[in-house]
Amino acid sequence: MNTVLNNKILALGLLILLYLLINVPSSITKPFYSKGEPREALSSQYMLKTNNWVIAKRYGDEIQTKPPFSHWISAVSSLPAGKVSEFTSRIPSLLFSFLVLVGFYCFLSKQTNPRIAFYSCLFLLLTPEWLRASQTSRVDMTLAGAQTLGTLVLYQYYLSNFKNKKLVLLASLLFGMAFLTKGPVGLVLPLASFGGFLLIKKIAFKKILLESILIATIASILPLCWYLFAYKQLGDQFIQVVFLENFQRLSSTMSDGEEPHEHSFIYLYSTVILGLLPFSLYLIAGLSEFKFKQSLRELYKKILQNDLYLYFVVFTLVTALFFAIPSSKRSVYLLPIYPYLAFFLTIYFQEFKNLRFWKIINYTLLSLISFLGLVVLIFLLLDFNHLPLSERKLLELNFYQTLFRKDFGLNLHGLVLVALTLIPLIFKLVLKRFPKIELQFLTVTYIILLILISNFVLPRLSEGLTTKYLAKSFEAKILHPELPIYSYNFRDYGLNFYLHGHIQEFPKTVTSAIPEEQFYMICKELECQDATTSLAEEYTAQKIDSGYFSFEWPSKQYTLYYLTKKI
């Protein structure tokens, strides 16, 4: 293993291989089943369909709320196939996750050593939050990736004593991408962090101001051009969206019902513990080895004495504090700090040489693997019907259990999954020991489990939750594709994506806003009677198709109607 770690090409090659095995198959096979992914994919789909590359509509007249850089990459990637797929919509996230992996390894190999670089990147690659964002059709990984790469370039610029202006251009380009991905925050946050670092290093304020203005000016050129073109297309409607997303969201002044993901700062920071599993468990388990006052004092000295430590700490704190301000909080808002946290975890582990600490690590990882095995056995063997649960919850649990048993029962996938969770426990309980290289053995077992879960378990579960197959059924029954399709009193972005962006939201003013004499309507089965009754005076409704997506519960059943105006 030491031979691999000391050889930069072999170490980086191993990281890339793991990245490909964990991320790519799942990104190809997993259908959309959530709200967020197809919502972003619809923007790329609209661009490709209409050739409007400035700003997209994603549900009738609803316009995209984020700048289009991520959607541009997805749409361009879809050109050879002529359509946007789940995989091509995820390419921006896959691309920037890959670039961070390679860039971070090369950066740390130069600034520290290959061993620290390898483990920092391995920890980053295996953390659930980074892993999830790498495979998701959202803008968060593109933002985090562009910001991270830009900050690494800025550090090189600092080391050049502000003389290498090519690095300014490269950093500006990357921050411009971040700006074009999620707005001004993509530029302002890293510049504020860089400025704070330089102030601590007692660089003249005038110098900091001039460098920041130079970077901000170059980085803002393309984003401001886009903002201008978008305003020309949409006028005041676009200004309202910009104000809502960049000012009202930050100041927590959005109207009731508009503020999504409203949580406290405690929730935000607790997501980091979950997002860094299993390594955050190691951190917590190892706290018993700390002599707090002495350790904190030493840590403070190390940070001030090491520019790289200080640089990463400043960026981490500025980002974490900034996103604690708005009431809207999601775990992915802190995605840009995960590379730095992975680095500090590596340093943390490197500091401990005693046997007791590494025994804690081994038992923690063994416990996590055993817990995964317990979950597998519960879904394979337990009869949920004997539990005191509501009808809805029982239906849901039985639905997941049926899916799991179907794909992971007595077949190769299921046997491998169970075996991987039991083998380490058997070694410990029966043989009273692990193999000689116990930590490596457990780590490899965990990685194989992660690959299996990512590429087999999650895609199979997604197939049971997606509206993809229901949409295909509806599409086959729609004999007049030129007619509009309305969704009654709900929005389903996944359904709209799989119906090629044809769905519009049913107008609130009902028939007065529908100029068509014929149209299709999709409603939830619970609301179909209200929908058809409200239109009965002017339209004849014919039920075309109906079906469930997910478990058989009324809110999970959609029905397709064909309506014609009465003569």
C-alpha cells in the first residue's frame, strides 16, 4: 500500500477508479424520483428543445430561478443524443466532482505529501453528502466544485507573492462559473474568505482591495452579460426572481409559503456530522484521547503557523457562518467546505499513533458495517404487519420490503450484500480477531458495500418511486400530442420531464383561462371528482389511464383525462 501511496500516478489512478465505480453506473441507471433533479433537468430540456440558451421555462410559464451554467453543460452534453437524459443532466455534477478530486489531490501532493493527499481525497470521495451531490442533477456540486478549484488557485497566487497573473485569470474564470451557477454568492463568498485570510496575514488593505476588485471584475463579465440578456427577454419578471433568490432568501424576508427548507443553524451544522459519516464517528470516538485545553492551544498555534491550515480554516468558517444567516438551510449549502473538512480529518488521524485510538476506529467501522447488515436482514426477514403502525406506514414499509426482496433476496446481489456485512463480524466474534491488516480489511469491505449500495440498491429503489414508467404509459395513450397537458392542483417535475416538458399547471381561473377546445388533464385520484365536476358544464371528460407511482396510496395515484368542449 505504501508503494501505491508514494507513487502519485498510481494513487491518483486508484482514486479515479473508485470514483468511476461508485458514481458513474448509478448516474446512468437511476431514474428521477425526487422533485429537485427533474426540475433542473427541465431547464436543460427546454434549452435543447427551443434553442433558447438564455433562460428556460420548466413548468408552463415557471422560469428557472438559478443562472444557467450547469444547464448549459447538461444541454451541450445532450446534443449528440438529441435529448436530455438522467445521465446527461447529471454530467455537470459528475464533472466538477471529478475535477475537484483530481485538482485537490494534485494540490495537496504539492503542498503537503502524497499520503495526506490520498487519504484526504479518499475521505472526500466516500462521504455521503459529497457522494450524493456528485450523482445528482442539481447545481450544488457545480457551485462547490468551481469555488473549491478557484480557492486552490488563489492560494497558489498568494504563494507567488501576487505575481503570477495567469492564476488570477484562472481563478476569475472559475469564480465566474460559480457566479453563473448560483448567483453572486459564488463569487462573493470566496473573495470575502480570501480577503479575510490576507488580513490575518497582515497584507495591506489597499492591496487586498485592488486584488479583489481585479478578480471580481474579470469574473463578473460573462455573468453580467447573461443577466442583461435575461432581463431583455423577461423584463421585470426576471428582476423579481433575482431579488427573491439573492436578497429576500438571504435576509429571510420571503413571503409565507415561499421560504423552503426553513431550519435553525443547529440543523445546518448537524447535517455535517451526517454528511461526513463514517469519518465523523471516528472523530467523535477519538475525542476521549483529547486533553482539551492543551489540544486546543496546540491546534490554535498550528493553524497560525501554517498558512495552508489557516487558509482552509478561514474558508470553512466564513462559509459556515454565512449560510447560518438565512432561515433557508440545506445540507448542500455547506458542500464547498467538505474538501477542507476531509483534509483536517486526515491530519487528525495522522496525529494519533497510539493503539487504543485505532482500536476505537476499527470497532466504529465494524459497528457501522454490522448496522448495515442488520438493516438488510430486517428488510429481508421481518414481517412489518405485526408492528403497531398506521395503515399508510405499513403500506410504505411493505412496498420497500417487496422491492428489496425482489432484487436482493436469494440472488447474487443479495448474497454478496449479506456476506459483506457478516464476514467482518464473524472474524471478530468467532476468530476473536481480524486479519492482520484489520483496518484496511474493514475499509475495503466498506468501499465494496458502498459501491453495491450506490449501483444496485439505490437505483432499484428509485425505480419503485419514479413517475417515469407511469409517464410512459400516459404518453402511449395520448393520441393527440399537439394538445396541451394540464396538471390539476399539483406540480410533478419528474412527470413533466418524462412527458418532455409538455405539462402546464391548470389555471386558477379554470375555464376562462383555457382557450383550447380539447386538452389533456392529469389529476391526483383524490381530486379527480372535484376537477371533472368543475369542468362539467363546458367540457366532457373521458378517463384515459390511471396508475400508481410508488406504493398504492390515493395520493400516489395519477389519472389522465381527455377533455373536449361541449357543443
